[in-house]
Amino acid sequence: MDIPTRTIFRSWNWPNNENHRFSQRPTPNHISKVSFISPGRIYRSWNNLFQNGYVRRVIFMPSENAVRKSTAIIPNGTYEDFQEMRKKVDDYPFVETVHYGRIYATGGSFAEIMSPGKSVISMSLTDTSREDSVKISRLMSGKRNDSLVMLGPPDHEKAETENIRYIPILRELAYKSIYEVQISQISQRMGINLRTARRKIDRIISKKLVYAYPVLNQVSIKGFNLFILILGSQLGQQEFYNSLNEGVLGERYLLYLKSGNILSSLFYYENLQEMDHLIEEISKKWNDYLILTRFDTEARKP
């Protein structure tokens, strides 16, 4: 992976401590400015990612600070199952994303329910009970799956009361492309002036009620290799970030995020030998881990 492409991917770990305003979205111009890489090099890599369909879109994803989330894991789900499920994402208002991947390696509790060489489908669901999440998962997959694994949010994880006031404007951002949202249109729809709309949106971003979420399709990617690390861990997002930046992992991670009890990170590698070395380092740090390749993702439309 070349430096401009890596820089683009890492820019999508947004917002962060340095960039937490709407005007600091990771656009090609902003990426070029903060990375000191020429706009031409950034745009060439950017166009390669989007025009070839490696990155479907980058959306405003509501965070756990704004909404409770749970994860449903369907072992042995096929890519054909995923293709059918992705068509239904918008039919179920509580389904946020659906993911597919091939299992390359597992450790700890993940090894008890999943085997290398198999495939897996997972879904992120918002504000649903365990019972409803199970029903939705079975309706989405089109079959009863008794091996369905549900990972709920931590018991203490609740949307903060003070954040409720931001819900109306949060709805204006949720699941929309971070590059297509127009503050002027939001201010008109909400009947507030432009300055107020901008201030509220900047507040939502600085409080990390939303974050950039690239919807990726590794199945079509050529020219570089990626894998996803998924952890079952109680680490906070900042602790996770600090751990990723240690040693060889810090050279190869691209994206990271926390969703409920799940931590995940995207890595790139040059060859299988390097991939196995990275996984060895991962297994030294964490007991419960899952490595996915050949992954694909769909997210709901706004």
C-alpha cells in the first residue's frame, strides 16, 4: 500500500483530538494539507479507491454515546446469504450494518464458536432488546439459526441524558455521506439559521456522537491486502488506539473503532508471511480475537 492510500484510510479515524469540526472533514484537500502530501498524489489514490468500488461511501455513523448497539453473529453465513441480506438492510429500521468475512484465524472464546476457513456474517443493531434482535437477525438471514451469537452493549452503556437534545440534528447526519451533507440544507429543514446549525453540528462532532465510517468492499480490492481484527474486550477506544500503536501493529493498522463490546481494526500487509507475523503479535496482546479476510459491508441508507 502506498503512503497516500494509507494516509487516506487513517484520515477516516475522524473525529479526533486535532480535527473535530465539520470543516475538518477528511476531504482530499484537508488530507493533503495536514499530511504535507501533494494534492495530486492524494487525488490519484482517492479516485482509485472510490472509482473502483473499494470504498462504497463514507458515512456519519452514530456512536455509542448517542445510541445503544448490539451485535448479532451468524456463524457459517455464506456470501450468497450476505448478498440477500444487504438488500434488506433498509427494510428493518434497527439494522445499522451487515458484514461478511472469511475466517482466517481465531483465539480464545471466538475459537469455541468459529473455525478458520469458514465464513461469518455479523450485524449491528440499535436500540433493540435481545429478543427483538434475535427475531430481526433471523428475518434478515431468512432462516432459523440456533447458533446465533448475540453480543449486547455493556450494562452501563446508555446514551447520556444531556445528549438527547442533539437527537433532531443527529438524525439529519446519521448514515449520510460525510461529503454530501450540506449545512445550509439542514438549517433550512430545521428552521434555524446557518450559524446555529453549524455550531450544533460541530458540537455533535466534537462530542463524538458521530464518526466517519467507510463502507468497504474488500472482495473487489486489488493491489493491496487487508484483514480485519475483531476483539471481545472491555478496553476503551483510547486504550485500544494506544495498544494498536505499539510495535509492528502501529505500522500496519489503518482504522479502529469500538462498537458495544466489540473492538475492531483494519490492517494491511504485503504478503502472507507478514500477515502471520502480525497475527502472532495480536495473539500475544489479546486472548479473544477473530481475523477476517475477503470481507464486504453494507450500511443502511439515511
